[in-house]
Amino acid sequence: MRGTLLSLQSTSSLMNRAMTRLSTGKKVNTPLDDPVSYFISMSLRNRAGDLLGRLDSVKEAIQSIGAATNGLNAIMNMVGSAKAVATAALSMDQASRNSYAATFDEIMSQIDTVASDSGYGGLNLLKGQSLKVDFSENSGQSTLTIDGADATSNGLGVSKTSSGGAPATTTLTDQRMGTGNTVSSFLQSPATFTFAGPDSNLSHSVSITVDISGLQSMTATTWEDLQSSHTGDFVIVNSSRAGGGFGQYATSVTGDSKQITATATGFATDPTYYFDAGDTLFLQLQVMFSTPLQRTFGTNNTAAELSNIKVGGTLQTAGVDYNLVTRSGDGKADIVFTSGHGPANGTPITADVTTTTAGGANPWTSTANIQTSLNQLTKATDTLRSLNSQFANCSTILTTRMGFISGLSIILQTGADNLILADMNEEGANMLMLQTRQNLATSSLSLASQAAQGVLRLF
């Protein structure tokens, strides 16, 4: 009888478990059921959820590109119309040209309006804004940057014809200037000097000079910077000699604001060590870096046009983190980061770029001016086609990644379900078996009780 009671208790416990599985659809409901399966399933589900969250941003990025592409198509059509107007004006008299010029300017205004209206969700790729899309559940691990462009008439380089117009000022935000690079050293080609005869008067030497002011691969941009700001950087003068003798030499390094000069001079205190005829003195200058980060980045803009310099999205302070140095050759600016502030390898460097175009730069008072407008429109067409191709490629990548993320999310969810979901057919069969076992145990207990009562009646 005691065995029957224990069997009933075990059956009741198994029935409760089966009922829980049937009601929830899961064979693992708590960590106590199966810790390993429970936490692995949770991890898979969390990753799937994170990826699905990224999926929404990918879809929004596709819509942003769609809005920009729609605007580009409209602008390309209007550029074609502007070409037709300009071509027709070539054969007109001045009075007719003035009328055509007004039509041309109206088309340019409409191009500006379409570019401004082509935004989606607060982002306008046709006004120079960029979009960074994250694909991975870990932020920044797998990304795609979609660079926009200024598709207004001014941004496309097409001048209006009306004279006396107000100057057009355009500011493009977060334009890429470069990417942080790691540099270990700079090695100058060796200079040589070959001695024609014995060097007994110590008059022969060889020097090598390196202009470091324009070396964008160097962390130090002046000799003083190399000596003071970058105390860990140092110069190595590799000097050696070749020939039959045993000549001696001494090396020295000097510098000014723009150059490093290294000199090796033959010397001797004993004729035994004079340089012999045919001996060659080699000199090589090598600059090593303790902080191997590029600090100078050339731009195609003037210092006045650049503002809000950022490294990895963090705003930098002029005079503290960087300085803008105007190049003597073309008047453009270099961004020169101060000691210890060189951008880390792979970190993007961006800046806001503000340009101003004078109004009324190209009135149609001559055939040459009209031809200038046609040339500008041709270049604008090439720019628009290139931008359209760029957006199409990005859209293809996004669509492909969207399908990949959806498929991977399904795989992750299926894997999680396989670990914790119950087989309803199996659990239903178990419940039927347990109910039968319970009925049999109850009947057995009843028969045992009746037998005991029969024995008692004898007394």
C-alpha cells in the first residue's frame, strides 16, 4: 500500500509538470528546469531582438535613400530642361535671351526647392547630410556610411543669370576630412660621399636635409615640435662606411622650424684611421615616433570655410586640440592636431564646410556666358548621375543586409525555440499515460483497502 501511495505522488507531480508544459507550450519555463538551455535560449532571443531592432533602422535608411533618389530624378529632369533653355538662348537676340534667362533662373530655384524637400525623417541626403547605418547588434561593429551631397544649384556649381542677386551661402555639416592613421617612422634615402684620397685634413663630410614641414605622415611637423612637444619621438642617424680603410666619423643633428639636417664628418687622430681612396661614407636619417599617429590632414578648403572640427563625432577645440594652418602653395588649410591629440587609427575626422557664391555671377549678355552655363550643367549632370549610382549601390547593400538580418533573426529564434519549446504531441501522450497510471494506482489502492477491511471483519 505504501508503494502505491508513493507511485500516486510521483504520478501527480509528473502530471503537474505535463499540465504546465501543455499550458505554456514550453518544456523549460524557469532556470530550475534546465539552466543551460534556459540561458542559451535567452541569449539567442536577445540577439534576435537586437537584430530586429537594427532592421527598423535599415528600413528607414532605405526610405531616406528613396526620398533622395526621387529628388535626384526630379533635379536631373530639371537640369535637362535648363540645358534646353540655354541651348535655345544661343540663337536668340538679347531681348529674348533675357526672357530665357529668367526661365533658367526659375528652374534653378525649383532645383533648390526640390533638394530642400527631399528629406525623410529629419535627414536630407541632398543637403550634404550623411547617414550611418548599424547592422550588428554591437554598435559600431558593422556599419555603412551613406555620404550625401549638396544637390542645390549652388552645390552643383550652376550659377544663376540674374545680376545683383544676393550671395548664396551654403553650409555642409560633418563633411569627411580624413581618417586617423598609424605611422611608425619616416626613413629618408641615404646620402653618400666617396673619398678620392686619404682624408688627413678632416675636411670631408656628408650632410642630408629633410624638410619635415610638409610631411603629413609625421607626428612632428617642426623641429621644435619634435624636440619639445614630442619628447618620446627621436631621430636616428644611421651612418656607416665602406672601403678598405678604417676611417672614423662623427654625426650631428641640427634643426630649424622646418628642416632637420644631419651631418657625418670624417675625422682621425691617428693616420691609421684616415679614410682611404674609394672609401664611402653613408648617412641616413630616420625619425621614430613614440605616439605613432598622423597629426596633419590636408583639406581642399580654406581655413575660413572650416568649422566644428570633430574626431569620431566629438567636437574639438581650436588652439587646444588642433590648429588650422594655411598652405603657402594653394592657400588651402591643413588640420594640424596638437601633440597627444592625433586621431586614433580609423577614427573619422569631419568638419562643417561653409562656402559663399556671389549672386549674378553669369548674366547671359554673351554667347560665351551661355556656353559657361551649358558647361556647368554638363558637370552637374555628371555629378547627379554619380550620386544616383552611389545611392543605388547603397540601397542594394541595405536591401541585401535587410534580408540577411531577417533570415538570421529567424534562425536565432528557431534555435531558441528548439531549446525550450515542448512537443505538444509528446506531452499530450505523457498526460494520457499518467492519467491511466493514476487510475490504476487508485484502483490498486482501493483493492488493498478492501482486503484489509475483510481481515478486520474476522474479529
